[in-house]
Amino acid sequence: MSKTLHRELMDKNGMLQFFISSKYRLRRHLMMILLISLTLYNSDPEYTEPTETFSRIIALFMFLILVYTNMYLLVPKFLFKNKHTTYGLSVLVIIVISVIIRRCGGYFFVPSVRLDPNKEDVGILPFSFIIIILISASAAIKLFQQWMLDVQLIHKLKQAKTNAELEQLKNQINPHFLFNMLNNANVLTKKDPDKASQVLIKLSDLLRYQLYDSTREKVFLTSDIHFLEDFLNLEKVRRDNFDFLISKEGNLSGVQIPPLLFISFVENAIKHNNDSEKLSYVNLFFDVRNNELFFKCINSKPILKAVKSSSSGLGLVNIKRRLELLFPSSHILVIEENSETYSVMLTIKL
């Protein structure tokens, strides 16, 4: 069952909640007792008073015993455990016992108290059919309740698994990013202490964002873009032959997204565009319109290709998995590559 369908069933439909929620249990039982009582009350009388009233009270208690025995004993003990043969035999025994009780009652209420002494008592087949209807209806209610509870449990387990996987993926991204930046700062402390100081200051801002803002479920798009800008500025301090551009179009204010959604794309772009021969660049484009967020990342490619390591592409694998979990049917990811550039285009429905 999809998340949308589950939400519609469980959150918007109060009738389903009435049938499965424990807080409505007393109301459900009272409604069932009232329904059976009204059915008996509106049936044609067979006996004179007060015999007719006693007969209907006995019938009410007998029907309730049948219903509750089936719902809270037979169905959980046999039907839920797939013991269908035992359940069928138990129902058959109940029908036989009910017919015997009915017959004994017919002999007890002598014809002298009947409204029509010539009218025969209800036959075995019609009476058995009534019992079968009661048992089937009560079993259907219990099966429906169990099905809805199973749906809720499955949904909660899937949600917990998804949240755990998302958290794991985000934790895989953060240490990788921090390792790169600390390594850069370590190198610069020997070559250029002033630049190293700038790197550490900017790194503290990035850490603040990662340690606090990125722990939230959603962050403002403008905050995430500012984080990327700090990250790219940090790279520009480290590399003289590097430049970047961030373009923002549309109404970005108020738009919220999962944190650290684009950093893997940017990290990947920087990792694979380092070129000692010419100026390398990373250009980012953000556009929000018609309830859609369009993101594009273009980076230059070096003349000499770097040797791919075993961990190459880990960030892209992580972000693809995150997108599948966060936006299973509302995102489009396109990756294009040519001899000079590498492009990532992501469209998300907000």
C-alpha cells in the first residue's frame, strides 16, 4: 500500500478509525448491541406477552454470546492462525448447539402462548442461515480490524526503516566532507597560514550548519544555497585556478527541502574538475516555479583524467538513494557528460 493511500485511509477517513481505534471500542459494542436489538424488536411477534419479551431477551443474549465467542475466541484462536478446518468445525458445532437451544425453547413456549397456534416454528435451515450471517459478519469485522492494524504496522516499520536509512546516508556524507576540509586546512597551514586561517573560519560556519541546521527534517532552500556558497568559497581559497557561479531564479523564499540535498553533487563536481593546466569551474543553477524546483550543476573536466578510486562515486550513489527515499515518484535526475563538461540536472515537485 502506498503512503498516499495509507494516509487517505488512516488520517482522513474517520469511519475506519471508528472500526479499529481502541478509544471507540465501547461505542462499537453499544452500536452492535443496539443494531441486534432493533432487528429483534422489528421482527414479527410469535408469542403473547410477557412471553414474547422474554423470548426476545433470550434471543438477544444468545446472539451476543455467538458474536462475541466468534470474535474473541474462535477467530483469534483458529482463523488468525490459519486453522481453517478447526474454525469451520467450531462454527458447525455452534450452529448445532444453537438449533438445539432453539428447539428446546420451542417446546418450552407451548402453543397456548403463540399468537397463531397453527403457525409452525422457524425451520432449521432458516434459523441456521441467520446464525451463519451473524458469525460471518462478526468474523468479517474482526478480519477487517486485523488487516487495518497490519497495514498500520507495516507502514510504521517501513517509515522507521526509511528514516534509519536516510540518517545512515546522511552520516556517510558528513564525515567524507569533513575529512576533505580538514585535510585541506592541514596542507595550507604549512604553505599559507593566512589562507589556512580563512579556511578554518569558513569551516566553522559549515560545521555549525551541519551540526545544527542539517539535523532538522527540513531547511530553507536559501540556507542550503548559502551553505553551498560557503563550501565553494572555501574551495576557491584553497585553489587559485578555480571559480564558481550560483544563479538563483524564481521565488526561492519560503521553499523548504531536506538538508544537504545538493552537497554530494557539488562535492563530486569539485573532486573531478581539478585541473592544473586551465581554470576549472563549477556552476550552480536554482530555479523555482510552478511548484517545481530545478537544480543544475555543471563542472569542467580536466584535460588529464584522474584515476578512479574504489570510493569514487560513493556520494552520487548516496544521493540517488536519498532521492528515491525522499521523493520516490516526484523527482527526475538526469546526468549528462561530454568531453569538456559534466552536468547534473534535478527536478523536484514541491
